[in-house]
Amino acid sequence: MIYLSLFSVFFKIGAFSFGGGYAMIPLIEKEIIDIHHWLSVDQFLDIIAISQMTPGPIAINAATFVGYKIGGFWGSVAATIGVTAPSFLIIIILALLIMRYRHLPWLDAFFKGVRPAVIALIIQAAYSVGKSSFASIKDVLVAVVVFVGLYLLKINPLIMIVVAATLGIAMY
């Protein structure tokens, strides 16, 4: 049954991806494209782009969009519940444990060790999406314009999305 498959795949993604939505992208890509062949690379990149532009966490948006693409409304429900359930359960358990053991030095050391690993996962996700996204000089140009607008000129990200969409319409 596709709904159970979507739930279990996204439950695994939610359970074994730490560091937020961007850190989940490589695992989502591997499961959705490489293992299950539910989507093409182009479809996946479109879903990631839409997931980044819509309000809410990228992993939940991606799960919802992938679930809908694969199994319609109930597919989106199964995937969304699947990706959120592990975090919900883990947060409840961790909150109880941290409240009880917050004074232990190993807990602080644990978090200091996990932070660099999360950064590495985010860098890998950027590389993975980036290498598939830059197929032409036009793609690089749009990325450079948006980067300059966001980080050098400090333009609001929503405005830069509109700029990128306008450039896309004009150039492609």
C-alpha cells in the first residue's frame, strides 16, 4: 500500500535526519529518487524549490508535496505525519531527559559534538542540490544575483524570490 510506504519512508527520514530540513534533503533525495524511483531529479528539485518558498519547515513541506505527488491527498497526510512523528516523539523524550539530567557535563559535550556534524549535513545538501541545479550559465547568473541581493545588499528574501522568478521568466 502506497500510504504505508510513504509513511514509513518519511518516518525513517524524520527519525534519522538531524539538523532540520536542509539536513534532510540528501536522505529525502536518496529515498525518493534512488531507492523508490517515485520522482525524477527534476521533479525533486521542483519540490525542493516549492518547499523552500512556501511557509513552514522545508522537510514538512517536501513530505507533503512528495506525498501528494505520489498518493494524492492521503499520500500527503501519510508522508507529513511520517516525517513529523519521530521529531515529536524525540522532543518529548529529550525534554524529559534534559530536564532531569541537565547538570551532567557529558550532555553539554554531546551537543558540542553534534553541531559540526549538522553543519556538514547542510553543506552536503547544498552541494547535492547545487550540482543538479546549475545546468547553464543562466542558472549561475540567477544564483549570483540572488546571493548578492540577500547577503551583500540585505534585500528581503521574498523580494529576491520575486526577482528570481522575474529573471526566470525573462531568461528562459
